[in-house]
Amino acid sequence: MIKIAVAGCGYWGPNIIRSFHALPNCHVKMVCDKAKDRLTHIGKLYPNTKTTCSYEDLLQDEELDAIAIATPVRFHYTMAKESLLAGKHT
């Protein structure tokens, strides 16, 4: 089972979360967004998925295998670099 997190629950994030949830060997363990209303919405759709406003929570979770980044493009480089340095597939 691959344990994954998704950073960003805005425009593309919910589609990515839904796609990962549909995969048989994938568990979306956590999602992250700065907008609490987006996290509330995702939490209602996927009650077994943890939510957080802190990207650091994803980086520090030793159980996560991968992080999918679904934020605005200007954040991708920094977030991807941090994810890779934390040992996550990105």
C-alpha cells in the first residue's frame, strides 16, 4: 500500500485526491491546504483522510511514501525540493 499526501486542495487538488482514492493500492493519508474551508470540504468527502494547514506535517510524517503537489505553479520548485530532501517521492 502506497501512502500519499496531497498538498493543495484548490482547483486541481480534489481531482487528484479523488483519483488516488480510486486506486486499489493507494491510501491518501493526509491532505494539506492553507484554506481551512477547503480542508473541511475534503474532510467531509474523505473522513478517513487527515487534514492539515502545515506542509511541514507532510514532510515530517515518516509513514508517507509520496507527496503530490497541487498548488499554484510558483510554489512547485520549493515544495518539491523540500519533499525530495525529506525522502518522499514527489
